[in-house]
Amino acid sequence: MAIPSDLDELLGRLAGMIADQVAEKLGRTGNSVWSSVHLPPDCPSRKRFNELARQIPDATKTGRVWFVSDTSWKLFRANARRAKPKQNQPVCDDMETIVQRSIAKSLRRIA
């Protein structure tokens, strides 16, 4: 099937525009330093970025703006995303133990 030359030209221009926009987006996310002004893609707000930046040892603050290197940010976020093990309470099979724990818990709320 032959594509008319006008349509071929239009598709070529459209592909070029899309390629330019993709290159621009990729250029924005390739920062070596993130700040509370230029947020990383996985951070929803300045407030959250500032909270996390305080916990990163090599983060710096200039005035009200925090700066964190991309490698430090990625390392911190990778460690923060690890699931923390839950403290499993022993499973009890007898009803008496369950009732005693429930009563003790209720009494702690009253006191």
C-alpha cells in the first residue's frame, strides 16, 4: 500500500516533534543534583523532599533550598523502600489466651 506524499511528510514531521519532546523530557530527568526547586520524579512535593533531604547525610541546605546529589537520592530511596520486617506476635490457638489479651488491652485503654 502506497502512502501519499503529503501524509508521509505529515507523519515525518509528527515523528520529529515527538522525538524532540521525548529528548527534552529525558534531558530534564538526567539531573546530577536535585533540589527543592527541581524535584526528582519520584517526589511529589517540596515539603516531602525537604523532609527526606534532612535524613540524607551529604545533603546541603542553602537558605531554604535543599540540594541532594542524584546518586545519594537514589541510594537513600532504595534503602527507604525496603520493607521493614513486621514483628510477628505468636499465634495462640486457645480461646482463653485470646480473651485474656483482649481484656488486658481494654484495661490499658481505661487506665
